[in-house]
Amino acid sequence: MKLILSKKLEIVFLTKDIKVTLDKKIKKVNIVLSPEFYWSRIFNIPTTSQKEAIKLLPSMFEDILPQDGYEFYAKNIEGSNFVCFAYRSKDILQALKDSNISPSVINKVYFAQNEFSSQAPFKNGNFAYINQAEKLVQIPAKLFPDFEKLSNLDCRNIELSKNNIVLTYHSNIIKTSIIYTISIFFILISILNFMLILQNSSNISKIQINKIQITQKFNLPITSIQTTAIVQRLTSTHNKQLDIREKLDYILGFKKASIDGKIVLLKLANGKLNLIYQGDNGALFVNYLQKIFTLKQQKDSKNYLHLEIKL
Amino acid sequence: MRFLNPIYILFFSIILLVFSFAKLNDSKNELFSEESNLKNYNQIAENFHELKQNWDSKDTVTKLIEKLLIDNDLKGSDINIDEQKNKTVITLNSNSPVKIQKFANKILNEYVIIESFDIQKNKITFEIGTK
């Protein structure tokens, strides 16, 4: 592998036998793959679409390729003739890893066959490279008679084509498009959820405003403790007052039904109800009261019955 | 992004989804709690307002006195009103049991705090709290 300066981005000619150390200042490089990284054939495919042609390539390369895991690329050269490539991203990534080239610095990846088609024979490491029958062929130095006379590759004047490939940086257990579809679906649901969360937050804010409005409308104390204390005190008053009225109603209820007797005094003070009943049927009145009251005192003087009830 | 494994994106989306559902659940619970609190708060406020109007308003006693003084049944009766610091003592002197009963009913039917009363044959007295 050799690093050569080009006019634009630097070009790395990637081979399996030569490793290179990139300058730390280099931010982006273009990679040109040596023929050992790919299989190449010219096929006549009845289509002019590059996409359609690539779809057919797995079956066309089936008998040629030694193992699985290949990806394909096709370049239309004339009519329905395509120069087709089969490559394994895994092998290329391994070679890049061996040379300590991070995937983040790679700009684009090219096939040497496309980029060096007009190059004169050149040498790189222990191999000679020549264009033969529209193919770039890699020949070991020992088998090339004039190897030493060959010049090294010079990429300075090379203009790279648009025929680049995208390496797959992951295994394809599940089809990438399915993963992306599921991910987008999940993300959309998440976005919907976050919108609902925002709506809920907005409703919570409205509730807070409603609370303030209620506080102002009913002139409530600032703290809920104060409100609760006042409500408790007034509820106690309410119950107590209702109790007094109900008990009074009950006591006076006897008077309505009675003919022979009457209540001549009814006095409430300090939580005690004193009453004086005048009549012959005192015992009946006492029985009537005892249904709901505990009578504390019973004084029977002449025709008068003195009673004390604790409310 | 080209070299980002789609599985990572899937994991990220799953985590985001789970997180969003958890947050949504929290937010729903908070909203339900706030709604319940508001309902409760409104009830307390209405209760507070009603109790305050009924049992903690000096106007109620003033209105009661006005009612008693202009009442046709009690017109011309001997009604004494003694307004003290924290209470008002209202007394009716009458030989008519009907008047005494009506007077008592009118006071008992109002939201006034009856601290004590003394009902006799010819006289009825109510001590009403005004604090």
C-alpha cells in the first residue's frame, strides 16, 4: 500500500501486503482497492439501469465466488454491457484495520480497475499492475520480467471517477431496511409519546391556574393548612348547631303530642340543657327523653320535673 | 452515519420508546393526581365558602335582627337587642306562646351560632355568638 498526494484528497491504494501509517493531520482520504479485494466480470444484462443490474448480480456471480457474504457493484460501459464487481466489505475493513485507518477518515472507496484503466503498467510493493483486456491485473514481481524497470504508482494526476462504493460496516443478519423501518416506527411512536407528555404538562399547568382562580374566587387562605383548620372549626360549629336544633326539635316534639303536660323552662348554658316539665305524665316524658338522651338529674318537686341533659 | 451499525439505531429507538412510555406513564399519573387534587380542592373551596358564609359572617346576625324587627307577627313586641363584644343577646318578652314559638323558630332557622338560650313562659332569650 502506498500513500500518494493528489490535487484534492489524498488517495490510499489499499493492498493486502503493504501497510501504511497515515499522517495524524489527515482528516479524509479516498481509498482505491487493489484487484485482490474484488472479483470483476463483464456481463451482458438486459437492462440499462445500474440498480436493476446490481439486483441480478448475486445469481450471475454464484458460480464464480468461492464463499458467501459478497456485495455487488455494476458500471454500465456500453448498451447493456456492465463491468460488474463482487467484494466483501469485511475483508476491506480488515485491511483498513490492519493499517490503522479509521472508518471515520474514509471519504470514498473505489475499484482500481475503474480508476487506473488508463495507467501505464506500474509497480507497488512486490506486485506489478498492468491493464489487460480492460482489466487491471496484479502480477507478482517474480513473474514479471521487467519489474525493476516499472515506475511506482503516481496518483497526482489521477481524477477519480464517480464509481465509488459504500462499505457495509455491520453484518446483515436482519435486512437493514427492515431495521430502519422498525426504528423509524419506534421513533415516531416516541415522538407521539413526547407530544402527549407535553400536552399533559400543559394540562397540569392549566390545573395550577385553575387552582389559583379558585383560591381567588372563594377567598381562600394562602396555605391549605389554614384552610383545613378553618373548615374543621366551622364544620364542628355546623354540626354542633345542627345538633342543638335537632335535639330541641325532639324535646319540643313531645310537647306537641302531649295534652296533660307542658315544658315551662328550657335553658341551654355551658353545654347543659336544663328543663322543667309540668304535668302528671312526667314518667312518660322521661321515657321519651331517655330514648336519645342520658338524663343527668331528675328532681321531682310537686308537679314539676327538673331535668338536666348534657349535650 | 454510513458506518453506524443499524442495530445500534434499533437499540437506541427501543430505549427511546421505553423511556417515552415510562415518561408518558409518569405524566399521566401526575395529571390524574392533579385532576383529582383540583376536584378535591374545588370541593374544599366550596365547602369553605359555604361554611364561612353560614357560620363566620357577622352579616347573618345583622340580617336576622332586621328580619325580626320588621316581621309582621312580631311587630310591636318587646324585643331587646343587646350587642356585646363577641355576642348579641336577643330577648323577647311576651305572654303569647305563639309569638314565643315563632320568635324561636325564626332564630333557630337561621345560620346563627346559638351559644345559649332560655325559654320560659313569658320570656325567651337567645345568646348568639358573633366572633
